[in-house]
Amino acid sequence: MSKPILIPILGDQLTRSLASLKGRSKDESVILMMEVWDEATYVKHHKQKIALIFSAMRHFAVDLRDAGWTVDYTFLTDEENAHSFTGEVARAVERHDPSAIHITEASEWRVQQAIDQWQDKFACEVRVLPDDRFICSIGQFRDWAEGRKTLRMENFYQEMRKQTGLLMDDGKPAGGQWNYDKENRKPPKDGLKAPPRPRSEPDEITAEVIALVEDKFADHFGDLDTLKWPVTAAQAETAAEAFFNERLPEFGAYQDAMVHGQDDLFHSMLSTSINLGLLDPMELCQRAEREYREGNAPLNSVEGFIRQIIGWREYVRGFYWFHMPDLESTNALNAQRALPDFYWTGKTDMRCMADAIRSTKQNAHSHHIQRLMLLGNFALLAGINPRDVQDWFLVVYADAFEWVELPNVAAMALYADGGKLASKPYAASANYINKMSDYCKGCKYSASTKTGEGACPFNALYWHFMDRHRDTLESNHRIGRIYSNWDRMGEERQADYIESADRFLETLEPAKKGWARYQDQ
Ligand code: FAD
Ligand code: DLZ
């Protein structure tokens, strides 16, 4: 081979049709895949997340080799491991003396910053290609966003529907409406159960990786023996097939429902596979549309699923790149409280929070409404500082990559961006949780008791939040009118709420250092 092209493939770029592989000849290319310490330890990722990524990377390397590519794979435990992507690329440049480096842009700002230095470091040409697995490029989003007073997912989503032609009939939205959100909020009926999803049992490669994680990352959060995420495109395909056949029809109606011990409900559980590149988001949307056209799934389910992907997923990705690096440090509500320890231990009498944290620990996953309306909502109401909350969400979920985690946490859940992403804070009292779940029935706290002993803490915290942010929120047309309810309560009742919330907040034990980051230890 004359001087090869070096093609580094990152841990979430496990796609055969990746931009940097397209049009490349196998004879002239060396693919570089790197397990590196810096990525495994910049936060103390859930054990399952590290095992999933390493296993999926190792399987992908085998798959590429089987297809005839030359793959240079560097293992975490190699004695010479350079710890960082840049260090590993430097070692690979020594080994292969490439004529050029071609890489698909990183999904995360931190990693792309490092890649942007490569042209100055290496003598050969460095070419960075747009990641065309996303439907909307970073530049396209910027063009759409620039000059707008407010960014709203709904407007963006309609553009994406028109651009992709998904669920469009003669230029109009299928069924006559763009959005069937109102039909995505059915409360769970008693005994609501979804069919179990297929689990991918660990093979030899995964078993090796599990042993590695047990050895090197023993003090990281989370259970490892429950790891069942797809680690190959074929396994992800099986998971997708099961979703389309068995759960998509009910996905729409119960999208916002929560049931104790039912961790997946009718959700697709495909985010890890999509984020790693094992499944193509556009193909999934096309398949969902086929299910609707063939009469196998109702429109509220199919539109809801497509909205999550070409709407929310694309929107938060564009939003992330549009607002980085400022998004990382934004704290519009000046929230300063430390994350409570129970986020790590699960030890709380709030049955809903305990269940969501149990599922997080056990599965490295909880579904959207648990993330937003329990874990996020509590942090918002209690005024937990965004840094702590961001770290927690980045650590604990197997699908957590900063480009998707940060906008969801800082902007959607915590309103820390001051309303750039969402038109109002997603703040809710026990009333909402009681309506949308079966959590409150068996809980030590009473959802209908507003203050004092035995009252659900979400009730007093809700008004504490509203009261302390009145100056900011009263003029918000979507939320401002609740202040007339607050005023009608009278001073004594208001004081009752504030005291109840304060008493509860005093009981919160701050998280011990060292759960999220090594440098805190
Ligand atoms: P489903 O409910 O089946 O939805 C289908 C797909 O739509 C998902 O797989 C995902 O790709 C996409 N999707 C749905 N909602 C969103 C959203 N808000 N943003 C982006 N994509 C979305 N998602 C991540 O992938 N990684 C994260 O780190 C992450 N952190 C989150 C933190 C908070 C506070 C909140 C509120 C949401 C977060 N989400 C994150 C979005 C969402 O909760 C997960 O994508 C979803 O729970 C994954 O489960 P699922 O595949 O069963 O999703
Ligand atoms: C999250 C993660 C971990 C734990 N380890 C690696 C790794 O060793 N090698 C790798 O290529 N990627 C890893 N990742 C994903 C990266 O941290 C990062 O999210 C992606 O490169 C996207 O920017």
C-alpha cells in the first residue's frame, strides 16, 4: 500500500456508511479505533455505559475486518495507551505515515475542539467531514436559528417534516395536524404492562469487556450484570423489529405514562443504538411511517415517534452546537443547591424518585418522562445547581453523550438557559405525577396533602419555586396566570407552603464527593 488514509472512528460512529468511509477504498485506508482513558474517565460513567461502548466498538472492528477493512484497534489496557484521542492518533501517524487523516466530525464539542488542533499537529492533511447521519447539519440549524427571537422545536420540526417528506400528504401533514401531542398523554390504567423487549445476552467479547470494567472502574455508579443493550447492528435491528411489531401501536398513547417497576413501558429503548450508530434514525422514521401507512400503528404513535427523532433529537443537537460552549455554564435561575445524595443512593421515601433511580442504576436508563418530570422536575423545583445535575445525567445513562444530554438537562429540564429552548419551565406538583403514574398509591407521602407532615414534597416545592422566581416567570404567558392562584391563597397559606418546602429542603443531604468525577475525590 502507498501511504494510506488514516480514518479514526470514534466510539459513537459505529456505522458502516459513516461519512469518512464513504467512497474510500479498502486498499488505501487504515481505520483507527481507540479505547482511551480520557474518554472513559472524564466523568465516572455508569459501568454499563463503558461496557456498552467498548463492546460495541470491539464488535464493530470485527465487522469492519470481516468486510475487508484494515482496522488498527488500540485497547485501553495497551501499555503504550496514550490516554487521549490526539495521543492515539499521533501514535498511529508514527505507525502508518498516512497521506491524510479523514474523520467524521465529533458529536461532542469537547472532542471536536481537540480534533480542530490536529491540522497544526500533524504534517498530513486533516479532513473533517460533516456527520450526515443527522438530518439537519450544524450549519443548516445555524441558518435556521440565527436572527430568530425564539427557537421552538415545533417550528423546526415542521421544517424537518417538509424536508424529509415524512408523514406528508401533498405538502400537508398526514391527518391534517403536525403534532398529536395531546394524544400522547393517556394516564396508565391499572396493571398496564408492555411486552418484554428482547435482551442481548453477553457473548465472549462483551464478557471480556465486563471483566475489564469490573477491574478498572469498580467504583463507578451502576449495576453491570444487568447489561443487555444491543452491541451490534444486528442486535439493534432485532430490538427495533420488536419495537415496531409489539410496542409502537401503544407508544403514542402511553408516551407520558409512568408505572412502578415497568421500566420500558412502550418506549423503543433504541436511544443507545441510535446514538452509537448501530441504527439509522432516518430509516427508523421511514419504517414507523410504513407501519402507519399499512394500518399497523395509529398516527398518534407514529407521529409521536417521528417527532422525537426528527423533531427533538435533531433540534437538541442543533441547539447544542448553536449554544456551545456557553450552554455548559448557563444558570439563568441562579440555582445553587448541591445535588442530594439520594440521586446516587436511591434512598428516598418519594416512591417515584426511588423507582426512577433504581431503574437508572439497574439499566443505565429511565424513560423520558421519568427524566423530565421526576428527576429533572425535582432538581428544577429544589434549585439544584445545573453543573451537578448535568454531571449526574451525563454519568448515569447509557445513551448520555453531551450533545444530547446537556440541552435536555440544562435547557429543557432546568430552564437554566432562561427559556431559549422551552417556552416555560417543565415544573409540576404531585398532581401531575399522580395523574400520569401509579407511584402515589403506594407512597409514604400523600399527593393530595399540600403541606406539612406526610405531604408530597413536590407540592410545597412547586410553590416555593414559583414564588422565588416570580419576577422571572410572572410575565411568561404560558405560566404567569398561576400567580393569581397563589395570590388567592392568602399570606398564611403561602407561608405554610414556603415553610413546608424549606423544612424539606433542609433534610436533603448533599451528595458525597467523588460520584461523578475523579477530581472531586
Ligand atoms: P423513546 O421514547 O422510544 O423515543 C424514541 C427516540 O427519540 C429515542 O430513542 C431518542 O433517540 C429520541 N428522543 C426522544 N426524546 C428525545 C429528546 N428529548 N432529545 C433527544 N432525543 C430524543 N436522550 C439521549 O439519547 N441521551 C441523553 O443523555 C438524554 N438525556 C436526557 C436528559 C433529560 C433531563 C431528558 C428530559 C431527556 C433526555 N434524553 C436523552 C431524551 C430521552 O429521554 C431519551 O432519548 C429516551 O428516554 C431514550 O429512551 P427510548 O429510546 O426508549 O426513547
Ligand atoms: C463515552 C466514551 C467512552 C467511555 N470511551 C470511549 C473510548 O474509549 N473511545 C471512543 O472512541 N469513544 C469513547 N466514548 C465516547 C466519547 O467520549 C465521545 O462521546 C465520542 O467520541 C463523541 O464525541
